[in-house]
Amino acid sequence: MDMTIGDVFLQLFMMAFLLAIVFVAFMVAKGLRVRRIQQREQDKQVEEKLDQIIEKMNQSSKS
């Protein structure tokens, strides 16, 4: 089977396209992971603030 220059370029292009898809998928997954970690940190901060507010309300009602 004869391989022409066009066939070689087509195969190289297909490989580059597949590698680009894999690279983009990894970048998206990494971005989602970072966003999830940031969201978890924000949730902890909100929870701590709510705990402080509840503690203040409990102290003021006991007084």
C-alpha cells in the first residue's frame, strides 16, 4: 500500500487533533477540581460565620 505525503499529513493531523482533545479534557477536569476546592473553602468560611452568629445569639439570649 502506497503512503503519499497527503496520507502522512492526514494521520499527523488526526493525531494532533486527538491529543488536543485529550489536553483540553485534562484542563477542564483540572479547572473543575480547583473550582470545587475553592467552593469547599468558601462553604467552610460561611459555616464558621454562621456558627459565630448563632453563638452570639445564644449568648445574648442567655444574658
